[in-house]
Amino acid sequence: MQTVPIHQAKSQLSELIRAVEQGEEVVLTRHGKRVIRLIKEPETELPSLEGRRQAILAELEALRGKVGRSKPAFEELWEEHKRERDARGDGWTDEPKVPRAGR
């Protein structure tokens, strides 16, 4: 493990990065105190598009399990709400309200 003052590391950054890439740890110091440790980033494979799709589907399936399939879907609940609203005669519409001029 190398210990390097920050002011010196500025001029040696490329060499320090090469050392880290080869597996060495580098500690940067300020006024003799450790400030940061540079280590090699682990090589990980990004999940494939299919792998991400499968993970999303699994999460959705788990959510459906929590919510339950026998309950009415949102669309059904919304339609029921609109029927009740219309039966009350509240005069609501699905159209957004447009503000009047002068208010």
C-alpha cells in the first residue's frame, strides 16, 4: 500500500491509477492524515436486457401477490367512481377546468 500526499498525487495521478489497476491500494493524505483510499473497481457484468426484464417481471408478480388478483382493477374502480359521481349529479366532468379570465 502506497501513502501519498494529495499535493504530490496531483502530479502522479496516472501512475497511481496504474498501480491501483494492478491491485495496489493507494492512500492519499493531507497534513499526514489519511483522507482517501484508492482501490480497484470490481469488474462486474451488467445484467443483460433479458435479465433486467425478468427481474422486473418478478417484482411485478410479487406486487400482484401482495395486492391480490381477485380485487377489482383500477379501471373498474375508476368506472365505478364515475358512475357514482354522475348519479350524484355533482356536475363533474373528465375535462380539466379552465380558469375564467379576470380572476
